[in-house]
Amino acid sequence: MSRKETRGTPDTRLTRLAAQIDALAEKDEKTIEESRRIAALRCSAAAELHRACSDFVASVNALLKRTVIALDPSEYSERAFREDGPNLIQINARGRVLEVEFAATAGMLSTEDFRIPYTLEGAVRAFNQELLEKAAIEEQLLFFTVEKHRALWRFFDARTYRSGPFDREYLMTLMERLI
């Protein structure tokens, strides 16, 4: 067999090349659409995280008689999410602080620090003056996980390997430790 016969005719090669280029365009369109979907999901997840903190603060404040818990920022919208840097939410109860920091992963999804794929990552820090004096700020990792049928915020305690949803119960537990 000659070299020309193994590679096919120039027209066959040209047709195959054209098909491969068309396939690239389709693949690129799918990648762009997935990027847009993940960007929208990240914005929505950031607003959801703030809403969880806001609901917690409002619930506690409704029961307080002499003081209030502060939430910063007090308002949040999906447009407030910063794709290119850290995002912060802080709950302050008379110097007892829960700080939530999160950011987008380098790629659309990651499994580098948590076994379930995630698109946002960060940490929850809990501290008060006593802990600051001891340089003992409690920190747990935070992930917005993306599974086949659901997406949700999860915390992960690297010391105990405990994990669970980021919700009112979790925030109550952290705040109770600070009081």
C-alpha cells in the first residue's frame, strides 16, 4: 500500500478536516453555554448564602429585647457577587463574629478540597475577643456543591471531618460556641 492510499484522497481528508472543525464549533458552543450556566449558578448561590445568614439574623433579632445582631452587608443581590475575588458576609453579635468568605473556584468545578464537585469555596470563621487574644480563630471550610439532582452549601470541618448543610442549625451552633 502506498502512503497516499493509507491517508486517503485529498478530498476525503479535506472532508474529514471540515467535519472536525464543525465538531469543534459545537464543542465550543457547549463550553460557552456551560460557563454561562455556572456563572448564573454562582450568582444565585451567593444570594442564597446571604439569604440563609439574613434569615438567621432576623430570627434571632425577633427574639432579642436589648440588642440586635448586625449583618454586613445588610442587603445582597445576585449582581453583588464578585467573580474575580473574595466575597464577605459578617454576622456580629456584640463582638462575637461569624465571618463567611467565599470565592469562585479557578475552573468551573473542582474536587480538589472536597470529594463532591463544587463551584464556590471559602471558609466560615468564628471568633470573639477571647479567641483573638489566644490567636484561636475557629475555621471551617465552605463549599457550594453541585450534584446531579441538587446544589447546596456545605461546611466541612477539616479537624473532625464533619460535614453538613450550611443552614440555621449550623449558624446557631457556631454562635452558641461564641457566647
